[in-house]
Amino acid sequence: MPYGPIPILKLGSTLLATIQIELHDTVVDSFQNDVLEEIERTGSNGLIIDISALETVDSYVARMLANTGKMAKLMGAETVIVGMRPAVAATLVRMGYFMEGISTALSLEEGLELHARRSKLPDGMVDS
């Protein structure tokens, strides 16, 4: 299935999206639609978004990342955002986006481990 400029890979029951380009409004909109369609198509229960290549985010991109994670959760896929740079984290907090309900990890490896741990927990339990 063709995607926009951001590839979405399936690794077991998890989708991995690695953002390697600067995000503009139309790219973010397309990405969000592609992710949600792929969750529906594959029945994936996890979504990892790697933003390590992003040096900055604006308010629209921040809102769309947060909303994509929330929408994925409503569809049964827990989201982990990985690779957040300090400047991006600071910008998100200053804009009021705390990414509630979305886990974060420093690296892709940590994000995959986090998702694997959460996938093994009984329903309703949360890993702290």
C-alpha cells in the first residue's frame, strides 16, 4: 500500500513510523491518515513514532502528533514517541503539549522494549 513521504513499517504487532523530513501541515495530515488507516488494516496494537530527525516543531505539528497518539489509542494501539530532542521537548512543554496518554522513550530500542513489556501485561494493567 503506498504511503505519503513518511514510511510506516509493520514489526510484528507494532507499526513503526520514522519521520526523516521536516513536517509541514499537509505532510502531517497525510501521515495521520496513513497511520490510522494502517492500524485499521493490520490490527496493530502498537505505534512507535521516531522523531529523532526533527529539530523543531510548531504548534500544529505538536497538536497533530498528540492527536495521532490519542486516535491510535482509541483504535487499540498504544503509542510511544521515541528520539525526542531536548529542544523539541522544551518547545512542547512551553506550548502546553504534555503528551498525556502517550509514552516516550529516548531511543527506538527503548521504545520497542517498552511496547513489548506493555503488550505482555494483562488487560487494564499499566506499566509504571
